[in-house]
Amino acid sequence: MKIGFIGCGNMGGAFIRAISPNSETNVYIYDKNIEKAQLLAKEVSATVCEVGLIARTCDLIFLAVKPAIVLSVLSDISDDLAKNPRAVIVSMAAGVKTEKIESALTSPCPVIRIMPNTPVAVGCGMIAWCTGAAVDLPKDRENEFLGIMSACGRLDRLDERLIDAETAVAGCGPAYAYMFIEALADGGVLCGLPRDRAILYAAEMLKGAAEMVLATGKHPGQLKDEVCSPGGSTIEGVRALEDGGFRGICAEAVIAAYEKNKLLGS
């Protein structure tokens, strides 16, 4: 398998780090910042090349560029892409629908749209995906895609009309989680914990709590109640969060990100 990445920023780089250790894949990287591409290629034993070579020869071609330049990149590679009958385009551009990508191609090509998050770099990503309607994705190519992506985390096939909402929760969510970890650690430091221990405890707690939700299948509210003893310290902390509008501001963050996603695709 030849896998090409056009762009190796935070998200593209996360995928490259997750996929590259697979000895059955050859990873090719292009980025307008050649030094960045070279450093990443050296780190993961990938190959830096020009964008046309990726379009002509790679089986999976990841578009890891900003939404605003996706169409111009497709225009640049269309002629080379037409020479590659095995090519499958994989776009991770927020807000950009498969229909828009398909209409920018001069020759028919299967299109997969994914919306991941940065924990793919450590194999713990949450990746929603869908396919375009113009060209069917053959089952064997779908299996290749799923096999490659299995190193990156959990995949969930989703109706494209829901992708922007998923992005607002799972794609943007790590930033909110990091802020929560930092805020909890700040509180721990205020209470006397060393900074490194406070971050460790907060991060491991969030990791474990997430696993409890997934492993037990219980509603998060039920799990919260199970921690809150009558008259105890946890319910006192929950009261403080409620007084600060914790639930509402979290929901507002998702809604704001969702509205921005829709604008990015317009």
C-alpha cells in the first residue's frame, strides 16, 4: 500500500505518526513547508516527495490541508490524479462536503470524508467517516482503508449530514478536555499538589472516567451519581460546577464549533 499525505500539520502529522509504523505501508509526504515535512519524514521513516507523485502513484491520498484551500489543491493535482486508477481521496477538511470534492475532480474517483481528532497520534482517535455518492467505493478498497485506519483509533460510519455535529463534539473536544485537565490541575496546585502530580491525576482520572462510560454502557449521569455520596465532597464540587454554568457552557462550546463548521464548508 502506498499512502500519500498532502499536508502534514497537526492533524496530518497525527495520522502519519499512527500509520507509519505499519511495515506493510509506504508513506509519502508533501507539504509546502519542506523543512517540516523533512523533519516528520525522518521521525517516522516516510518519504518526502512532490505533490504530483502522490497523486499519480498512491492508493490512499489524504488531503490534510485547510478547508479554504482544498479545492485549489484538487485543481492542482487533478491531471495527475486522472492517471491513477487506484486512487481514493480521503479528505479531513472540516465542513467540506464530499459533493464539493467530487465536483472539483476532472476524472471520477472514490472520495472518503473523515473527521478525526488529534488522539489518533497515539492510536486513541475517534474518527467518523462517510463516502461520496458520485463513485462507489469498492468493498476491497473500503477494507484497505479500514485496515489502515485501525491503527488510529475507533471508526464510526456516519451519515454525512451529521458529520459537522460529530466534529464539534469529537473533533474539537480534545481542546476542551485539555482545558478541563489544566483547570483541575490548577485547582490541585492551589490545594498544595505539585504541578506534575496534579496534571497526572487529572489526566488519568479523565482517561478512566471515559473508559467507565464506554465499558459499562451506563448513562454518564448515573455514573456521576454513583460518585456523589450524600453530604460528601464530590456533590459539593458538583454544586460548584453547576453554579458556574458548567453544563451550559460545554453545550455552547459544541454549538459554536458546529456553526463554524457549517461556515467553513460554505
